[in-house]
Amino acid sequence: MSEAPTTAGCFITFEGGEGAGKSTQIARLATWLRTGADGPREVVTTREPGGSPRAERIRGAVLSGIAKPYGPFAEALLFAAARLDHLATLIRPGLARGAIVLCDRFSDSTRAYQGAAGGVDAETLAALERVVVGATRPDLTLILDLPPEIGLARARRRDRAQGPDRFEAEALSFHQRLRAAFLAIAAAEPARCVVIDAQDAPDAVAQAIRAAVASRLPHLVRDHSDAA
């Protein structure tokens, strides 16, 4: 893999099932990447669905379950609409000015949730992805993997006050299909994807993520005092 100049924007996505710790690990990686030997560096953290005002409104609607009666394809269309706005207003401008963009979920989640787990045809989702995402593909995707039973238990503890959202409330078999889908994506695209064992303690997971970034995107950590 050729190395990009240090001024080039870089797009890193985090994927995985419910309760995998993506938000925690994105925050940790962002803090680590923001400081290099040559001074502060811009790191943008964002999420899907969401990341822009219009996309956040779509997120609220979908996670409330309002679109569930219309089926997984309708949800995929709503996620695509949110992604269009997110890309146009935050991700692409950030990359254009040379920022590192860290995103909690991206198009792989649509493949897994609405595709493998929801039953939407893979070719249909691929066509939708080509139209919406175009050339803005992640440079690196970190898939935080753990058994769904553990992830759901973590999510329940985290969301005890508000209860499960649209997807957390699905049956265990749905979440098992999700895990299999993410692992299949990683196996099909090994140059882009790295699977991280998310069962470990948060410090160990953060260290594994740093090692993956250092290995796959060395230009981001070449000037970092703690490159592993």
C-alpha cells in the first residue's frame, strides 16, 4: 500500500454490533491522533446515522422504530438519504482540508443490518452504495468484534434509563447474523478491514487499534512518539 502525504485527508470507519465500544474507542483514537511531533492535527469524529443536522433528524426517526413497519429496504433508503447529507456537509469537506475523519458506522452497517440481517438483496444495496458513496470509501475499517450476547448486555447497561432502540430490541438471531456479516465483510476486503477483539479491556482494545492504524496507515503515526 502506497503512503500518502501527511497533509492528505484520511477516512477511518468503525463497525461492529451493539455494545462493541465503538464510541469509546473512537474518542480514544481521536485523542491519540490529534497530537504528533509536528504539532496538532485536525481529527473529526462523527457517526451514522447522523453526523449532520438533517442526518441526525433521520437518525432519531429510524432508531425510534417509525420506519420498521415499512421494512428494511425503506430503512436502507432513509440511511442513504442521511449518508448523502453527511458526506456532503461533513465528511468530504473534512477530507478535502486534510483532516482525519473517524466515523462510528458507515456503509458496511447498511450491508450488515439491512442486508445480511434484514434480507435486502446485496446487489440492490451495492447499487445504492455506488450512487450515494461514490469514491468516498474508507481508507481503513476497524471491525470491533464480540459475541452478541456480551454486546447486548453492555448495551442494556448503557441504555438502562431509555430502553433499547430499534435495533437493540431485535432477537438474538438478528445480532448473530450481524456478527457473521461483519466478519464476512472483513474476510472479503482484508486490505481495508481489520478485526479487533472487543472482548478485551478498553485499554487493550485501544492498543490493538493503535497497532492496526500504525500498520495500515503508517503516515498517520510516523511522527508519533507512541506509534504502537
